[in-house]
Amino acid sequence: MEYKTLSRIKSPADVKNLNSEELKVLCAEIRDIIIETVSKNGGHLASNLGAVELTVALHRAFNAPEDALIFDVGHQSYTHKLLTGRFDRFSGIRTEGGLSGFMRPAESEYDPFVTGHSSNSISAAYGIYRAKRIKGENGTAVAVIGDGAMTGGMAYEALNNAGSGRNNFIVVLNDNKMSISHNVGAMARSFTKMRNKPKYHKFKFAFSNFIFSIPVIGEKLNLFLYSVKESIKGFVYRNNILSAMGYNYLGPVDGHNIAEMEELFKIAQTYTRPTLIHVVTTKGKGYEYAESSPKNYHGVSPFDIEKGAEFGGKITYSDIAGKALCSLAQSDSRICAVTAAMTVGTGLNDFSKKFKARFFDVGIAEQHAVTFAAGLASCGLKPFFVVYSTFLQRGFDQIIHDAAIAELPLKLLVDRAGIVGEDGESHQGIFDAAYLTQIPGINVYSPCYYGELEEMIKATAQNNELAAIRYPRGCEKENTEYTYKGEEFSVYGKSGKKAIITYGRLYSDALEAAQRNGDTDVIKLNKIYPLSDTLIDTLCAYQKLYFFEEGIRSGGIAEHTAGLLADKQYKGLYKIYAIEGEFVPQSSISSALKRYKLDSEAMYKSICEE
């Protein structure tokens, strides 16, 4: 497919020179290339399609990279990449060695901040804005945040901080679902329409200057008129929280009308106090399938453009977790499920429909989710907080302070544990085993097969324990030689000389490697923390031990094991294969496992070399 207009865009300066008709062609070509590329590579589709005109308007009204544009999460930054000199590399987005699916400063000077997790854009942008003022640099900073990310408490902490002084800091709310303020009736609509016109703002400034020029009473009269205006506006807009926090509020404006947005962005730059611009967009715009089902097309695997993406294919660990919770809730009225805006992704769709009173989607607010669930547990209920490993990191303090210290039996279902693939550094679930095992009183489990996951969920529901069950993204391997029956660990083989130690999905790879080698046992950890004396005594009987761990080495289970073996004065060979102090870049899961010597072939070679 040819992209005659888009291929000419080498920097945002080229976008500023296009007329209205050329802009329409540009936006159409951007949507075409996004759909074409995501259909091959997978990625975030609906969010990017909805932000095309918004991104074009931003680059026309601001001067990046002097003006820092920070897209919250960054999963809607594909248009931004295309307009900032990355068109030629765009076909390789989310592939190994290719462009990131998020903003990365190492990739381009137009990406001022690392993104990947939500609700941090306002904090980062305001920090950049203040740094520019301190250093005497030109330019501003703009946070572009979606209504979903605005459910995260960090966004409001930043709004509160940035609204406290005189500055022209700018926040753009990309709203494709909710309204940030309750605008009522024809009067409100009339005010909104009027306030969005440039002539209105020019008149307002001129009138204010005229009032100020009146001798003696000018300043007092201006304050009086301002208070009257704010009283009327407060009644109509029902005390917009943003005004109370010190912000000018502009909008709502059509997020697919470049000219209207560009005018408001330029007006916002003339203010002397922070401004929030409310932009209304349609998620998935321009691709019928995504527009009619934006939730399903938020993040997709490769698909056929004509037929659309296929959903509900193979059963995954997430599906099994949701099914297990539904089964428990059917017979136990105390079972509750909590999620942080990931109902579908964590397999809780059926639970949300069947047990509405006991299902809680708290928005993108993992800190709140942990403490909220702890509150449920304190009253005798049995809450399961189902969350991706990478997002649980934000709730670490709450697990310690609000659950562990109080000895509350909160249950954490840690989805996407381990390497997750093409989303890259910010989404890999390689830290949970290391940080969870620092918490006194917690029990951590790691199933390898679906049946084990179900049994572990059922068992922890019956026990008065703070527990985490971690499981990988995707499907189980077709290797089911072991059936979990509640043991803390199990031993495959009878060589008694050397053994592979591992847990989770790597167990299948370890079995393959051991079977090829012939004289190697496999010790599978089901409960990965705390480790029992029985396990360590079993390990001490071997002459050579090889621990393969799909996680960060420092503080991981392999290092815990090493310490306990040292306490027992183990004299044999002990080798650790794990991720050595680095962030795992984007690639397929299989490629990443191979890179870190965690696949069956690498295991086989490792145990044969000794």
C-alpha cells in the first residue's frame, strides 16, 4: 500500500505545512498503516485509531521536541511515532529489535519519558515543565491522558500539585467513554460552545484589561465580576473539581476536528494558570470492527483485516483462574473478585456477570485495590485480587502495610508472571517472585498446569493465609506427566546424582531436557516460598544442582535456595540460570526464553556441559 502523504512527513514541521484537505489524507493514511501493521504484528489498535487527529493537532499547535508531549501509557502513541521520523521503521514495531509499542527516549528525542504503566503522564510532564523553568529553557510540557488512566490516584496527586501555582502547564484529557464534569442542560451547552471560540477569549482578555484601566475601582470591579462569573459557572457546571484545583477548563471539543483542537491548544498556551483541555474521541475510529467493539480491539494478536480479529480461541491460564473463582463463588458466598480495570484480560468476565454483588472493578488503581480487598478480608470475606504481575508492583506497600502486618488472608492471583513478550520492558512479570518473598507471612505458589492452578486457588480459599498464586501468560504445554496433589515440591526421576530445580511453566522444558540427558532428575517447586527444610534436605543429597528461574536473579527463589543450601553446608555444584539484573526487551516469549538460556535446549546443553 502506498502512503504518498505520510511518507513525506519527516518531522512535525512537515505536518504544520499541510492544508485541511492534505490533513484528511494524512489521517486516512495513518489509520491504514496502523491497521495494516497491527494486523501483522499485533498491538494496541483501538486506542491508536482513536487518537489520530488528536496527535496531529498536538504536533501542529506545539513545537516538539522543545515542547515535551507525554502520552499516558503510550499505547496510543503510534501516530506520534509516524509523525516524528519513524515511518520507515514502523513496520517493525513490537518486534525484536524494532520500535517499541510505547514511548522510549532511547528511540527518539521526541519521546521525552518512558511510558508503559498508566496515570504517570501528568506527574512526569509537570516535572519536565518545572525543570524547563528552572533551567531557563524554552518550551512547555503537555500530558495527554485518557479517561481510563484518570481512574488512577497518581493522576489526581499530580493534578493537585500542578494546580497549586501560576503556570501554563497543560493537560489534555482524551475522553472516549466518560465525562469529567457534569454539564447540565442548554445553558451549559451554550457556555461550552461560546467558551471554545477564539473570539470569546480575545474579547475576555480585552474586557479584563479595560476594567483594570478604570481609575481607583478597576481592580475591585474586576474581582467582583470574576466572582459573579465563577458563581454562575459553578452552578451550571456543578462545581467542576478542576476549577477548584486551579485549572482553566476548555472543552469538550471534538477529538476528530483538527482545526478546533488546534485553536484550543493555542489558546491554552496564552494562559497564566494550568489548563485542562477536554477532548472527546471515538476509540477504534476508522475500522468498523474496532469501533463497534473497542474493548476487544484494545490489544490484539495478528488478524485478518477483512475478517477482523478472532477472540475466544484457546483456553488460557487467565480463563482457568476465572473459571475456578466462579466455581468457588457458587458454593461460598464469601468469595469476591477484585480487578483493576482488567475484567476481560484477567478472565473475570463471567464472574462479573454471575456474581455482580461480589465483583469489583476499581479502575486503574492497584494500590486502592489491594487495600480495598484487605478491607473485605478484615470483615470475613474471601477476596481474590486478580492482577497482572507488572501492575501489582504498584501495590507492594499496601500488601505489606494493609495486609501482611494485619495478618489478613488476602489472595493475590498474579497473572502474566514471567516473560510476556512483545510489550517489552514495562510489562514483563519478572520481579514478583523477588519482591513478594520479602514480605513476612506470605505464601507464594506457582502452578505449571491448568489443573494445578485450579487446585491451588481452591486450597488457598480454604486456608487462613496471605497467599499469592503466580501463573504465566497464554496456554499450558501439552505435557501433563505430573498431577499436583498439594505437595510443596515433587521429584521426577531417580538418578539421585544431579537435578534441575525450577517452577511454573519451565517445568515442561526441564522435563524435556532431563529426559534427553537420562541421568538428571527434575525437582518442581509448587510452593516457591517459603522453602521447607524437607526440600533443602532433598537437594543436599545431589552432587550437582541447576536452578532455572524465569525471573530476576537478585532476590529470586534460586538465591533463596542458595542461602538455605549454604546454611546446610552443601558442598556440591550449584548453578543459577536466571535474568541477571536487566530489563527484558520486547521479543516473542520463545525468543526471550532462548536468549536467557531458559528453554529446553539451553537446559539440556547446560546440564551436559558439567
